[in-house]
Amino acid sequence: MAAGGAAAAHAESAAAGTCSAAARGGHLAVLQWARAQDPPCPLGEEICSAAACGGHLAVLHWARAQDPPCLWDEQTCSKAAFDGSLAVLQWARAQDPPCPWGEQTCMNAAEGGNLAVLQWARAQDPPCPWGEQTCRNAAVGGHLAVLQWARAQDPPCPWNTDACWAAARHGHLAVVQWLRTQDPPCPWYASYCLRWAATNAISEWIREQATPEDMAFQDPHVCINAYMF
């Protein structure tokens, strides 16, 4: 890339960062000023997701009212869910067409401990999709009430060994205990839970509960996933 092109690309990137920061902070006047410049600050998907991340509905409303409207994607809903901004999520989904969403919306609501957001998302027709990572992310955040509600649904939110590992890794003994005392218990790889346990109390509890078979069985994918959190 020529020097002039590189400089222009850098300037555009800096401008996009400015607009994104303004949206995240809820500074609508700053965003409007940036858009009025020549050339204007670009309006990409990151603007809507940044506004949603901060729960700034007025900023999101303005961005989508532009001609053409600011682009958005699933990150807008997922960021709103993590922030616990139910009003933002409801507005985004009420548009025509609605802002897209996916499993990450439920995952983020669970990790943020935002049960009301998760309940609303799952009550829609059709419901927002979820999967094993919803339970895992609730365990990451130590949000037992979210996990209990998710598993009490019909059918229950699916889970896998990542839930126990995440709870152990992030120091949530009560969550590990609850997961393993269900009927049937949440599956686990005890050896990996022990290896990554964040506290001595969790390590001791795992040693007390795990059978020799539990400790002997290992799955390589857990080692790989361990570095993701």
C-alpha cells in the first residue's frame, strides 16, 4: 500500500474508533458532530454494538435512523444481553426487519447473570437459540440462579463437561457442587477440573467426590478449551 493510502486507512480507522468510543459512552452529540465532518466518521456495525454494550438506546435509535441506516449484526443483541440492557434488546428485535441474534445472545446474558434478559429471549417466538455454551457461560460467571433456571426448562438447556470445568476454573464451588449433585449429574472430566481449580476448597471437594475412573479419564479437547477462558 502506498504511503498516502496507508495514511488514509489509518485516519479512517482512527475515526471509526472515535465514533465507537462515543457510542459506547452514550455521547450522542459527539457522534453527531463526527458524522457532520468532511469526510464523515464511518458508521459500521461496531457503532451499534458499542451503543448496545453501554445500554444507550438513544444512540442506537439515532444510528439506525440515518440514511442509510447504520449497519448492525448479531453483536448488537449479544452486547445488549451481556450488559443486561433489556430495553435495548427489545427495541432491536422489534425493528422491521429485527436485528439478528443467535446463541451468543443467550451465552452473554448467562455470563452477565442477566436472568430477566435470558428469560425474555427464550420466551420469544421463535425463542432465541441456546446451547451448551449458555450453561458454560453461566458457570463462568458463577450465576447459579441462571444455571438453575436454564436447566429447569422443558427441554432443559443442554450442558457438557465445559460447565464443571468453567465453574472450577473460575472459583465457584457452589456451582460445581450443584452441577455434580443433579440427577443425572453434569458430566465432567475430574482430572481437568482438579488441574484448573481456582481454590483449594474446590480441589479438596473434587478429590473427595471423584472416583478413580473419573480421575483417569482425560479428553484432549478440554486442554484446548482451557485456554479460551
